[in-house]
Amino acid sequence: MKHVYSGKVRDVYELDALQSAPLLMVASNRVSAFDVIMSETVPDKGAVLTAMSAYWMDKCADIVDNHLVSALPNPSILGEEMDPDFIGRAVVVKRAKMVELECIVRGYLAGSAYKEYLAYGTVHGAVLGKGLRLAAKLPEPMFCPSIKNHLGHDENISIARAREIFGYELVEELSKLSLMIYKRGQELCANGSILLADTKFEFGVVDDQLVLCDEVMTPDSSRFWDAERYVDGVEPIQFDKQPLRDYLDSLEWDKTPPPPKLPSEVLASLADRYRSVYRRITGDSVDSWLAEALERYNSRVI
């Protein structure tokens, strides 16, 4: 297979050179923070991202179509080039023309939004009421767009600015879909006593239709909080990679490569959090996902 792209976490391969042919997308165990890829990897992280994205795409299929062709591809259709290391981390997806707008939905005040609020009383340029504290629940979930600036970092922008760049109709449709998916996510996360504080979606166009792409409501793209111990104004118990950011913030590091070495306990904590939130939300374990993927691989016909 021809390697065509690598992001911070995912690698993409061509199954066929035809422009209409699907792609193989593989979620690695790499982890990044502040747009820098760490030197170490998190065990089974790629499997969690793959399984969780497949779960959400299925649960939200009535809201919007997605790029997924097969979440657990039969290796026989991939030929002998299927790398055994891809087991449980590879999916077949449709080729999509990506919309270069990151669609963030925020239900609670955290991260860069909280910093902006403390400085200006706004979130992505929208004025909020006074007196909101860390982790405060917002009156309504907010659509908060983001783009990549020339340095490659995410840049929060206002909805008005997004409309200027991408057009009113497209931004309105992205906002509507993002809010609907987020609310579905909130409902299902609540079954596992998890608060979906915020998350980021990406969309593309396939056959002139908007489809949901990449990863969906994973610990890499979302903030998951323990609902049973949530208190407004107090740093929440988190099931995502925020503890990694917090650890890096405690160091004298300028947030540019090369990254600092991560202690084994930080990596183990991340792995445990990723596995735990997947289990609490889906009611299943990532080990079950990996077992099914391995069974498919072992039964392949070459």
C-alpha cells in the first residue's frame, strides 16, 4: 500500500490509485500535546480511538452520514500487505474533500475558552455573562469554530469570521450538525456517568454531501469528566489527555520540539483513562474490540 499522509496520530494509505477508491486510515499509539508529537507512545491508544469513533459514527448515523466503509476491515480484501500491527487500529474510509474548519462544540467552560473568558469575558468572540467559574456549565452548548493558522496551530475564531471564510450556508449547516451530534453524545455519555464537556468534529464532502470524518468524540478530541464528582469551579476528574497537558505545563518547556521525556506513570495513567472512558461510555472493553479484530485477521484468506 502506498503511504499518502501522516498526521499527529493517523497514517493514511491508498488501497488503489483510483481517485474514487477508498483509503486505509490507521490510528497510531502516538500522542501529541500543544501540536507537538511526544517521543513515547500510549499502549492501545490507537485501538481506543478507532473503536470509539466507530461507536459514535454508528450512534449518529441518523443525524449525518460518515466516511466509514468498514470499521473492522476483513484483511482478505487488503491482500498480503496488511500489516499485523494495524490490527484493531485500521479502518477503510471513503475519500473526502475535507472542510478546513474544525467544528468545536463547548458545553462547559474549560481550556482555551476559559482563558479567553477570564481575559475578555468572551468565548470565540461571543460575550458571556459575568461570574462564570472554571468548568461552569454554559447556558446552551456553543458552536465554536477553529482554523489552522500559518504556524500550523489551531486558532479559535468567531462564527462571523467563519462565515466570511467559508460562507454563511456551509457554516450554518456545520453548526447545526455539530450541535446535534454533541447533544446525542451528551445523552449517551450520561449513561456512563460521564460529562462531555467539549469536543471537536471534522467534516468532508463525498459525492456533494457533507459527511462526518476522522475521529468522533474520542479522548483525543474531547474533554470527558466524571459526572459523579463534578463540581462547578473545581478542576474536574478527567478521562482524556488533559493530565498530559497539565504535566507538560509544570515543566520549563517552551512547547516546541523536541518534546520532554514522559515518565512511565504519565503514560500508564493516560492508557488507563482512555480504556476506562471507552468502557464507561460503550459498556464494552477495548480488549473485546481487539479480540474481534484479531479473529478477523487470523481467518483471512490469502
